[in-house]
Amino acid sequence: MNNSLWIGFLLIVAALLAAIPPASAKGEHDRRLRVEVAVLRGDARLLADPATPPLRRQGLRQRIRSSLGTLGMLVRYAAQSERRPQPELMEQVADLRDLFASGNIHGLARRLDWIKSNYPLDMSGFLPLAANPSRLRAGQSIYQKLCMGCHQNPDRNQPNPAPDLFFLAATLPQDEFAARMLGGIHGVRLTTLQNPFSDEEIASLMTFFASGRRGQTGG
Ligand code: HEC
């Protein structure tokens, strides 16, 4: 991304953030944990797939290592804010780290399947993805202003290139795509690193990607 695009992106994100109250909504830590589990599970499945190319595997290992590094903290935050201790989940996190450290990726993926089915992401704010014109317009507009610069033609010689969001929408289970949208978009360091979008904006983006209308750039 060149400098002016980048500055434009920062300004728009800052403007969006200014319009959003900073309050951390109830259940936010719990959701953050469920998002992380769904993304981690998706990454482990990809790493376990023999068809995944070597460079991408390297990137996935980096992502999984860093996610497992912070997962325990997310469990603690969620337990504190829900006032519900999660000793079993802490044990699961320790097991996940052992499975990963010993290179047992299939075991890791299976364990994450199990955790994910016990800690599913609440999709009620996103489904059904009603493709009404205003959502499509909103999704397209956000994409063109804030995402396309990085996501349209990423450098594929990187371990973790910016993914093709239309391809993700067409191929991932909806809950995993929502989790990647919730966990994979970040604000800026100056204000907050949290995802700056409301659920409705995320739903608009998801609707736009699911429509597959990538060619419609005329506005
Ligand atoms: C500055 C460049 C940049 C911008 C702007 C950007 N992204 Fe990304 N995005 C990336 C990169 C690089 C990755 C891959 C990061 C990784 O895998 O660690 C990524 C990953 C993602 C992912 C996948 C996350 C995951 O866990 O698999 C989603 C979804 C995503 N971006 C959505 C968006 C959306 C929607 C926008 C616009 C609102 C956006 N991004 C703006 C660079 C960018």
C-alpha cells in the first residue's frame, strides 16, 4: 500500500472510531475468545491440509503460535468479565500448546473442532445475510475505501498475504468467515486496535463479499 492510501485509510478509520462510543459492550471478551477459537480452528485445518503450499504453512504456523500465545489471556479476560471461572478451558489451552509444540497438527485441529463446537460464535447478529441494496452499497463503499488497496492485489510471495475476501466468502463456513472478519480487521494504534466496525457494517461487508460482485467498482 502506498503512503497516501495508507494515510487515507488511517484518517477514515479515525473518523469511524470517533463516531463509535468507546464502551466495551457486555460479552465482548467472551466473543473475542470465541472468535479466536474459530479462527485458530480454521488455521489449524488449513495447516493440516496436505494441499496447503509450504510458504503458506510457514505463515499459518506463525499465526497459530502467536494465537496460542495470547489465548490463555483471552480465556482469563472472558472468565473475569462473565464471572465464570474456566479451569477446563485453561487446561484445553495448555493441551493445544503441547499438541502444537509436538507437531501433532491433526490432533490440534481435532481438539479445536471440539472446543469450537462447545464455544460457538453467536451468529444471530449476522444471519441471515439479507442482501438488500443498502447493505450491498455500504459493503462496497467500505471495501473500496478501506480494504481494496491491500486486499485486491496482495504480494503472494508472503507467508500471510492479505486474502481475497470474495474467495473467503465463497469457500469458508459462514461462522468462520464472520470470525475472520471480526478478528482480522484492526483499528489504529493511536486510538484502539479493536475492530472499528459495528456488526451491521461487518454484515454489510459480508453481504457484499458473498454477492461476488467484485467487478462492480463504478460506485
Ligand atoms: C494495510 C493493509 C490492509 C488493509 C487496509 C486491510 N487489510 Fe485485511 N489483511 C491484511 C493482511 C496483510 C492480512 C493477512 C494478515 C495475516 O494473515 O496475518 C489481512 C487479513 C484480513 C482478513 C483475514 C483474517 C484472518 O484471520 O484470516 C480479513 C477478513 C480482512 N483482512 C478483512 C479486511 C477488511 C474487511 C478490510 C477493510 C475494512 C481490510 N481487511 C483492510 C491487510 C490489510
